[in-house]
Amino acid sequence: MSVRDRSQSEVVGVVLLTAVVVVVVAVIGAVVLSQGIERGETRIDVNVSLEPTENGTNVTIQHRGGATVDAADVRVILDGNEREEFRLNDVEDPPAERFSAPSTWRHTVEKEFTGVVEVLVIYEPEGTVLDESVHELED
């Protein structure tokens, strides 16, 4: 066997090895790309403010952007010297079924919150916390 025959075998081996690597990479890429993009958490930009009144506490919830969801799926929790929970579909202002941007929702809680009050706004189907804030209310 001459040196020339051996060189051709090395070239054929390199070409075959390169072809195998290209095919494996293509198959792996096709599998990864065929998985699709997973749907992430619902994103909503929410702002909450509290204002003490003679009749209790006014809660204002602003939807400033993001997804539109059913108001019945959004739960608001106020926790401080008192505890109160309500869903947005229970809110009287505005009486709406969908929580969409831009909108402002107002609800009067008949409990008088004072001191530090933690507010959670939760989108229940996913368990996503849309807003978590701490408010300092005067006594």
C-alpha cells in the first residue's frame, strides 16, 4: 500500500466524521426548536394605594399595562392590624368582569387599617403575585 492510498483514506474518514457531526447537530437542533416556547407567567403592571377614611380604608388598584384577565381571578389581600381579602369582581368601582389596562379600581374596606399594612395582589390561576407592597398608614 502506498502513501498516496493512505492519504485518500484519511480524507474520506474526515469527510465522513464531519458529516456525522453535522447530522447529529441538525437533529439536536430540530428537537430543541420543535419543543416550542413555553408560556411564561402572566405579567401585569399593578399599583396599589391605601387611604384611611372615616368609613374604613379606600383601596385603589391601577392596572398600568400587561395582560387582560378575569376580575374574578384576581385576589387582593390586606394584612396589618386587620386582615381583609376580596376579589376584583366584588369591587363596586368599576363594575367590570375583566381586569385590563388602563384601568383604576376602587374599593372601600369597612375595616380601619393603621400602621404597617402589607398588600398582595394575586392572579390565582397561576399563583402569580402581581403586586406585593407595604404601606404605612397613620393611626
